[in-house]
Amino acid sequence: MLLGLLAAGLFTLACGGPTAARPTQAELDAEDDEDRYVDEEPDDDEDDDDDGLDPALLRAEVSPLELDDEPVALPGTGVSMRPPSGSTPMPFGSGFLARAQRVQVSVVVAVGEPEVLDAIRAAGGRLPEAQGVEDVTIAGQPGRIGRDAIRTEQAVLERSWLLVHDGTRGLGVVATYEAARASMYRAPLREALAAVQWDREVPLDAAAALGVSLGPVQGLEQSRRSTANLVYLEPGGAFPPEAGQVVLTVSPLPIPMQVPDDRISSICTQILARLVPAPVSAVELEGEVEDGGLPGCERLATMPTEEGPSVITYAAVLFHEGSPLLLTASADASQLATWRPRFASAARSLTVPE
């Protein structure tokens, strides 16, 4: 299990980045389960690790978390920070993965009011109770360092975070790890968070932050309001998008995974069924993407909305070296003839530059 990787999905939802799919009933049920979130500070000795090992033994077998000496710049964000030693860039996201220690560090910068910071920290739409909060100053701006905890089916996860707002845009850095290892990781992660450097004048570029290239998409232009996901809107389109408004988004999968080549087809179909849960009669396009920059599958259907008018909902799941990317899009159903080919063409234009 890649622990802590849910943070990528939280960031995708956090900064107003739209998705074309509606939540499934299973996801809604999960959000109603109050027991999934831990409001109290977790006990470091609690046996919640996903391998069923005694936490004391687990800590003895895990090397301490150390930091690189020099900060590393995160493209498209204006942020630089010292990553955990031995970590690698997060696939299709701004941050780092320290696989040996099971730590993920995710970075998001988003334009918006101070409330955007709560959105960045939210877990499944809720704000876990903050612990150990202290004031810091980053790039001359007031911020907070703290931690919280969330419960998954496999383990209790703790998150150490930095939140800063400069009056125009917010910065969120969230490090996620197993609560059973918290006593070993809190100090170095706090050191990393407190030393974050932020150039607030850097233009936000989600494509650079995610490490992807898309387009051009006829009739749409890239929004530069968040680094969490790549969003394309019509010129002058509202953000966040309104129902029926044309919008196209590229996002990492909420829980990153490495899919073996022989399972890509089946996994792709399963993900699409969750993204576009439409009856067969409503499906306008479905099949494999074999003629694009990345292999995968796609589905487009006409779906009703709570607001009334129907929309066309498009989703493509595309793979690079076994890691999936999601391209989702939607428009008013009356514009099916215009946007169906444009959405499909956009999916085929998505690439991962070397």
C-alpha cells in the first residue's frame, strides 16, 4: 500500500478543480461514516500499521527520516523545499515520495480567498481537528504549521502541514505518513515545512506542476488558478465552473498506483465505470484510446444534473509507465456535436514530456 497517497486526491478536490464525474453511492456512504476520521491526536503506540506489526518493532526497522541539504524547486508553483533524502518526485503531482519511509509530501498553490487553505487541508470534505498548531512566517507572509490525523481502512494516517495565504493565493504543503511512525517523522518534517521558500510572483502552471503537456484544445484556454490539476475553460469562463459550463480537467488518480501492463485494460474499464456511471443507453462513446500519445480508454455519456439541464460527461483514463492520469470534461448536452470530438482529441493530445 502506498500510504499517504490520498493527499493527491484531496488536493485535486481542494482548489476548485472540477471533475466531470459525480460521486458514486459508495463514496457518499464513505463520507457519511464519521468513524473514518480521527479527531483526536493518535497514540504513537497504537497498532494501526497496515502490515499488522507491533509499532515498536516497526519503528525499530525503519530508518529515521532525513532531509536533503539543498532545497528543490517544484515547477509551476514558485515553491522550493528540502525533500526527504532518497525521495523521488511525486508522479503527476507537485511534491515528493519517500517510498522507504512511506511518506508523501504534496504541494499546492491556488488563487482564492483564505478559505482555500481549508479546502486544501480538507479530507473527504471535512476538516480533521488540528493539533500542535504554531505560527510561522514564510516569504514574509503569516502562516501556520500543524498536524491532524485521518483513518483509512488500513491504518491511521497523520499529516503534518503548512498553510500560508498572501491575500491573493494560498500555499499548502501536506506531508502524510503512518501515525505509528509519527514520533520519528514529526521533527524533520516540521524542519522542512518551516524552511519552505515561496516566490509569490511566479505564474502558476499546473501543466508544469503535474509534468504533462496538453493541447491546444479548440475553444478553451488554460486556467492558471491552481497547481493541483490542469483546467481548461472557455475564455472568460467562471471559476469554479458552473453547471453546463464547458470545462476540461487533467488530474492524477486520487490514489496513485502502478498498474501492470496486463491489467491496464481491466483497471481502465473499472475506473471509467466509476467516473461515468451512466446506463448503456446514455453512452455516446466508449472504447480504447489507441491512437493518442498515451494508451488508455474513454467514455462519454449524457447525464442529468441536480440543477436540471443534462450535460455530456467525458472521461479518459490514460497510462504512462503504468501510472494513470484522468482527463475529464463536460458541457451542456445541446453541444454534444461540438465537444464530443474536441474532448476525444484532447485526450489523444495528452503527453508526458521526457
